[in-house]
Amino acid sequence: MTASDDRPEVTIRGVEERDVGQIRELFRTVYGSDYPHRDFYEEWWLKRAVYADDLLLLVAEDPEDGRIFGTATVLFDAGAQSDLIAEFGRLAVHPDARGRNIGNRLMQARLRAVHGRIHVGVVENRTVHSFSQRISNKHGFTAVGFLPLKHVFGSRQSIALHARHFDGALALRRNNPRIVPEVHTIAHCAMKNVGLAFDAIVDEESPAYPSGAGFVTEELDSPRGVPALIRIERGRVHRREVFGPMRLHYGFFKLAAVQATYLIARQVAGDSGPGPIAGALGFIRHEGERAVRVFELIAATDDSVRFLFNRLLDICADSSFDYIEVDVSAHAPRMQRTLVELGFVPAAYVPAMVFHDVERLDVIKFVRLLVPPDIGEVDLLPDARVLADEVMRMLRRQFVLPSIAEAVHRLEVFAGLDYDQVARVASACLLREFTDGAHVFEMGVPADELYIVIRGNVEVRLEPHQDAAVGEVGPGESLGEVALLTGEPHSATATARGDVVVATLSREVLQAMIRRRPDIGVVFYRNLAIGLGRKLQRATGRAN
């Protein structure tokens, strides 16, 4: 209570059936019609929650008049049945009760209630304010990720993901995960926040799954296809790469109850009818939020993996979904690499999140946005801000690869690089746009970037107001090679002629990539030298 508040302290207790109406009205008061978890507006669902084993629902009650001022839940089905994961969520505190410490008391009560029942707790905190983030931090939860535009509260809003470990969960953790470079910063921050020494191995060598062909797809709409999929799953259960709250062996009717779908890939068998099943991808559609969560991958052949994810992206685009989320093993670099190449970004890293065989595995949450990453203003505490900045940096790069892919056949710096090498370099670039007359860079200004012209033309002058240009660089060519290699200030001024789009690559990022992939460095530096030589020849010809 505040000093000026002489009201008695609220009572925290378990929900009873008589509370259903008040809980529903509380959510309407706090969130209006925009709350993404619509079940809390349904009386029948709230009555079920009173008696459910997979959900703990608490309320904060005024002991004088029985009015409910707050409520919060723990969802025990946030992961598969054996994962011992719970989500601390669905918090609502009435505006009239702000300042009475209700949020903190509800969290304390939830922590007492889950003692001995879970290994990992997660909280999805809103980012329009830091209220719930502060409660999470106060009770031992720390930031492990930033999920951009995940939920719909009227408009799409981002989430700061926090986690806490219980009862020796980290002692069961499998050490030395193998992660692709794009995951490194997120993993390092998350491990530091939860008190772990960074022990991941950065894997630059594992290739993505190949692009498969010769498949047709269908959706599992009856129990008949389940036995065939289970036979495939049994052969690969020791190397699961995708995790989620459901599993095929829960049964078709359980899957149907939560609106889970399996997208099946079959081999094309010509006129003889449907061919054998090559793989399946399980996912849940959240229609109100225009979001999809992948929860299981079953694959008999490697070339069905990428095919299934590509088909899922097509389905989501056709159905106007905005957000896709996949939980991937931190010990599965091929799957990580595949998702990066398909435009997913690592948005969270949760150590020891899932239980597999006899140990707990770290999980990377990959996110694919099908809308522009305009997150607006967010209110983040420092531990979440670092993660959000990294996720947004990668999201901006997500839009670079398609632009470079369209122009790669005429980009000199990529000559001689194979698809994987191009993807690695492109994913390290950022796109920038310049209007007619704008300076791409100016003479004498410190430089550490290479500029690759994607569209338009750039004029180069030794003096900004020099009558004659010493050269013009068009699509496919690069600028700033000398500054990139030496670190010295630019020796000329480059000006956009018309609208110009360039991809930029910083010296620091390039050097770090080439230390890991010298095969890229040999070809890339050779191409830079060839391009620079051609421009010097053109400039010499003009001078003569």
C-alpha cells in the first residue's frame, strides 16, 4: 500500500467459479477489445480454467467487498509434456489498484505455487511500458530475447522475453551448443543474463538443407496419416531439431483440439497415385493474431526440409499472416542456417529450455516477419535493450538478401562465389537509399564501409564542385574499396545521380566474416582488386 492508502491489503488466492464474471470484466477494462488471448473474454473457457490441470489462475481480491483487482496465470503447457516449461502471463491489474503492489504479489504467489513443478519459467513482457519487465527482473527473470511484433493489441506490438531456471535445470544442460554466426550475439547476451559462461561453438561450415523438388503437399485432415508419420519420427527422434508445445504422438484428436496442422510432403509418383511421405511440418495458426507457430518437423529426407518451410511461407503469405515463430535446437546448425537463408532471424536464446533424451537443450527462437519491421517506440530495460537492438539490426538485414539476390548476376564483388558464399556476404550487408544529388560519401570523411551499387548511378569527383567527374559507378560496381582496405578517409566525393540503392558492408563485419571464412575472403578481395583496376583504367582514359 502507499502511505496515503489505508485500504486493507488485497488477498491473493486461487480462482473460483464465482470469479469468472469479474475476471472477464477486468480484462475488458484493462485491454478493451484488443487483448490477443481471446479466451479470457469467454465465460466457458474461464470456467474450465478453474478446474484445469495445465493452468494456474490466481486473483487479487479486496477482502472488504470481494472485488477482484488483479489476476495472473501460469500456463503449464507452454512446452511439450516432458519439458517442464511454464509461461507466467496473462497479467491484468485494474487501473484503480495501481500502486498497491498487486503485480509483484501475484508474481510471488505464482512462484510459490510452481515450486517443484517446473524447470524453466518464461514471461512475455509488453514493451509499450516497462511495468511487467520490472516485475520480472525483481523476481529473478532476465531478458533472453526480443520478439518483434509478436502480438496484436489493436496494432502489432513487440515482446521482451524473460526466463528463469528452477531446481537444477541448468545442471542438466547439454554444454557446447553449435550455433551459426548470426546467433552469436543473442546467445552471448542471453547466457550472460542467466549467469552462464558462454560456451557455444560458432559453426561456419554446416550447409543449409538443400532445395528439394519433386514433392506435392497436402494437409493432414484425418487420423489415417498419423501412423506413417510416426514411423518416420521414430527414426529421427534422436536428432530432433524443432521443438514446440505439441507432438505428433499426442494423437490426432488432441492436435485437432488446439487447431494444429501438419503440412505433408509426398514424393511425386506419376499416374500411380500419391507417393510415399517424405516429411511433415507441424504448425498452429493463430488467426486473430495473424501468426503461425511451428512446433514439429518430421523428415525422412533432407531435401524435404527446405521444401516444407518454403511451402509454409507461401501459405502464410497467401493467408495474410504477419508473423512466424520456430523454436530450433541450438545443436542443429543446419536448421539454423536454413532458416537464416529463408529470411528468419534469431530473436531469443533460452538456455536449457527443452528436455531431450537425458539432458536439457538450449533453444533459439527464430522469427520471420511478413510485414515491414516498424516496431515504433518501445520502453525497454537495459538487459532487454541490447537484445532488441541486435534483433532489429538483423531484421533490417533480412530485407537485403532478396535485393542482392535479384542483382547478384551483375554484381562484380560476388563473381565466383557460390550460393552459400553469396548468402553469407549478403546477410552481412545493409541497404541504404539516396535521392538525386545526395552524397553517398564525402572526401576527407573517415571511412570504414564498402558501397555496392544495386540500382542507379553514382558520380565520383575529387572535389565536390569540380567541373568534371573522374568517374561514374553503375549497378553491379562498388565504391569505397580503398577506404575499406586502408581505413583512411575518402579521397573523393560520391554523389547520387537519380535515385540510388546501395548495399553497405563495414570493414569490421567483413574482417570478422573472413576470419571465419577465408574461402570467401580470397574471392572477395580478388574481385575488389579487379573492380578497382577497371575504374582506374576508365579514369586514366578520361584524363588522357
